[in-house]
Amino acid sequence: MPVNEDLDAPSPDIFSGNEEWMSPSGKRWSIHHYKTAGSTNDICRSLPPWSAVRADTQSRGRGRFGRAFVSNQGGLWLSASLPASPPPSLWNGFSLRVGASLLEYARTLGLTDVRLRWPNDLLCSDRKLAGLLIEQPATGIIVVGIGLNITNQPWLEAPELLSSTTSLAAQMASPPPIQRVMQGILEALSRGHQKMIDGGMTAAIEELNESWKEFRPVELNLSDGRILSGFFMGLDPMGHLRIQDDSGHEIVIEHHFVQRLRELPK
């Protein structure tokens, strides 16, 4: 072994092949499949709209604020490039639209207790099933990254996830194959993209607030160092968080001040 070999160097991306898929809503997707990838978002950011990248595994999967995301064999690690046509303000809050669309798709699988934890985690009961990472690397492009546990067991690589993570296999007697789940999510993104053009984030907020009727105790870490606790009540029309404080009053916290939302035991 050469003495200057970098033992921490990331493994190379290993390409598998391309395929074309026409979604039921009429969008033609170009899908790039990798046996392994560092990050599907990083690959997808250089591709044109209506391209998707799927990897069997990721070595550098990440969530919000660069947090590591376990991406082992048996899960769906998918990124999609979507057009963000002018005006740029149209796409404010697109993450809410994606979350609402992913929640709607998950319910078609028969997951009755599925819910979205603000801003980007899909949960079954209190266990994380999927996460979203949405980035806008260039003008006119939005990259949507989705990590979904299907038959994989992320807790085998990160034991601390055992009590907080789940998979489709743990929630369903017979989960769909990865290919079918991928197609279902790409169709959900196609429809969600059109809904954003038609109704902006208002419709997405209304959909999500319908699913957040049960107020949950939360703790918020704010960008100025403060920690705020209360009950999460949903979002206001601008997408800001509505929190009921200990005195029973509602306060509004602008979403960009929230670094982390952690749910507390009921």
C-alpha cells in the first residue's frame, strides 16, 4: 500500500445504466442508475430538468445542514432535477409542496399512521421512514433528494437509529419493489411540480395543516441560540411555524430562524 494513499478518500461513483420512463402525468424522465454514488444530489445538480439519479447505496448521503444520512442496500436513494421557471418567488416554499406530495404518495401504500414532521421527515408513528433534501444549485433548476427505507435496516450501520427509524418492510406485509416505489415518487413529484405552478405554496400549506391537527410538543433550536418549547400548531400562510407557548398563547416563528425542530414525548 503506498504510504500516501488516503484511507478516508470517498469510494468512486459506479455507474450502472440509463433508462427512460414516461410518467402517467406525461413527464418523460431520464433515469441514471448507479450501483454506488457519493451523493445522488451532487450528481443530479449537473443534469437537465426531468432527470433523476438513483443509487443502490450512497457513501456520502446527507440531510439538512450536512448531517450524515445512512444509505445502505435495500433503500431508495433518489434525486430528481425539476425546472424552476421564472419568477423565482414562485418556488418559495417548494419544500412544503414536495413534503405534501410525498405524504400523499405514502398514504396510497396503505400507511395509515404516516405523517410529515416539519420540515422534511416522513414518519410512521414516531419513527423516521424517509427524509428530504431540496437544493437549488443553479438558476432554473431545483434538485429534490429523497432517502426512503424500504427493506434496508439503517440501524445495522448506526445502532443509535434502532429506536427512531423504520422501513416499509417493517410497516407492510409486502413492500413494493424499489423500481415501483421510485416511479411512484417521480410521479408524485411531477404532479406536485404542476400543483406548485397552479396554486403556489398556499395549497401545500393547507394540505399539511390538515394533517397537523394533532398538536405535538416540540423543542425549537433557533439561529440566535435560543431554545423554545411549546406545541407545534402548523404553519401560517407564509409558511412560518405556529407555536403555542406554555401560557397558551400562539406565537409565530419565521421558518428561516429554526435550525432544528425536535419532537418531545407527549
